[in-house]
Amino acid sequence: MDINFKIGPLIYLSNYLIKGLCVIFFMSVCVDASAQTKKATEYKAPNFGCTFEDGPFKAMIKVEQKGQAKNNLEFSTNVEIQGCQVIHIDFDKIDKELVANFKPTDIEDSGNVIILADRGIKYEIHLILP
């Protein structure tokens, strides 16, 4: 007894349709994965990028000492930048009583930095952009 199966044109069409849907599905998965990778790279770039080069930079500095209004002072000097952080301030122009140690502090994108140093001294730094 022979069984003769005849494949009709609808079966061929359905096979191509299924293959086409699979290809479209896998392409969309690949494009989505690529977009997620690109988003992750774009998100990380600003964190590791810095618009301020390492080295000396001209800045306007306002110094305040907590609890002593007479020690408020504003002056212009150079600050040392490394890795988008202020690491040193040239204190040649101010009294030694307003000089304090501080930790390296991040610079905002606008060029402003607020440093809370030892002995209640606060430095507000505004970088003078070229």
C-alpha cells in the first residue's frame, strides 16, 4: 500500500512565511541588543570624559570660614586640575589662616566647584572659561 502525499502550494507558502518571520524576529533581537550596547556606551562616556584638561586653570575663588564673617574673601588665582578634579589651589594671595587642606573635588560641567575644607573653611571656585 503506497501513500502518496501531495504537497500543495499553501504548504510552500506557509514554510516561507515561517522562515521569513523567524529571520525578522532574529534581526529585531540583534538590532535591540546593538541599541542597548550603544546606550550603555553613551551613558558611560560622560562619566569618564572631562571637558577640562589637566593642568593649571585660572579661577575666581570665594573663601568663607564658618562662624567668622570677617574672614570672607574673594580673589582670582590658579587651581590645579587633574582627572576633572581640583587638587590644588595657589594660596599666594591670601592670609595663611584661610588656607586649609582639602580632598580632590569634582568639577561640575559648568566649571563650578564647592570644596569643604578643614577648620570649617569653604572654597567656592568658579573656573574662568576661555
